[in-house]
Amino acid sequence: MHPVLAGRGVVWSAHGVAVGGAAILLWAFSVPGFSVLLAMTAAPVFGGAALLWVVGAQASHVAGRTWPWWLPVAPFMAVVVLALLVIGVPVRVRWALNREAFETVVAGLPRSTPATRFDRVEVPARVGGYGIRSACLVPGGVVFYEEHGAFFDDAGFAYLPGGPTSSLGNGSFESPTFRSLGGGWYGWTASW
């Protein structure tokens, strides 16, 4: 086989593997916090893609092509994936697809009162595309614990139409950090 054709095959394989790694990484960050084990799975996939990319670049160089058109594709893909992660697109897109299911669950729950203090409520184990470990009524809303959490920390969603308050931090819900998802909804992480 001609070196240019062989190089192209390796390069297209590299791009395919890189797309697979990007999909794994984006899915890992589609939960509040992120799925550490899934994100770690993406590392060797990206390593394989990088190796294939280098082999393809070398084959093109041997064939006399010093600047093939595909050379910047993989670095450009990496920059796009990084930008998507930094601005939180994966969790926002997945949340938008599942928000209605959460709103349906919240509509069926009792209302919280100022005296409410992390009172457990029954919710489905799956709400939309998310696995839910548990949920609690809190002052001003409800907190859902997502099953994957954020490795050693807890994570989930909260419906707090009045916004988060300092009264939400307690012994098992330490230093919660909230990120607005719009309409009184928040993604949160908290240490324990």
C-alpha cells in the first residue's frame, strides 16, 4: 500500500478514536461535578488517538507531505472539547433534556417550610436520564442527590426558586457550591 494511503487510514482511525474519547469525556462531565472513573477511561483512549495521529503524521512525512490538511484537525478538536468542558456545555445540554422530568417530580412533592431541615422524600430512582440516590426537602426547595456524585464528594440538582441560602450547609452537606441552571434550578457539589 502506498505510504500516503496508509497514513490516511491511520489518521482517520486516530480521528475516530479521538471522537470516541471526546464522547466519553463529555458524558463524564454531563453530571453535576463529574464522573471521575469515566473521565479516567478517556485518558488511554486519547493516548491511543495521539499515538495513531503521530504514526499517521510520520507516514505522511515519509511520503513527502510536510503539512497535510488533516494535521490541525485533532488539536482543533481538543480545543473545542476543552472549551465545551470549561463553559459547562455537557451538563447544561443533558440537564435541558431532563429538566421536565425533574419538574414533574417536584410538582408531586410536599412543599417545604422554613422549619424544613433535610427531610427525606421518596422520589424515583431515575429521573429523566439521571440516577437519583435520594432527595430531601430543604428550606425553600428540594435537593436531589445524583448517583454518581463527584467521586469523594456528593453532587446533584436542587430546585431553589428563591436561590441557595447559607442555611443549606449542615454537618453532612458541607460547603455546598451551586451553579445556576436557570429557572430556580441548580447543579451542586458538596463535601462530606
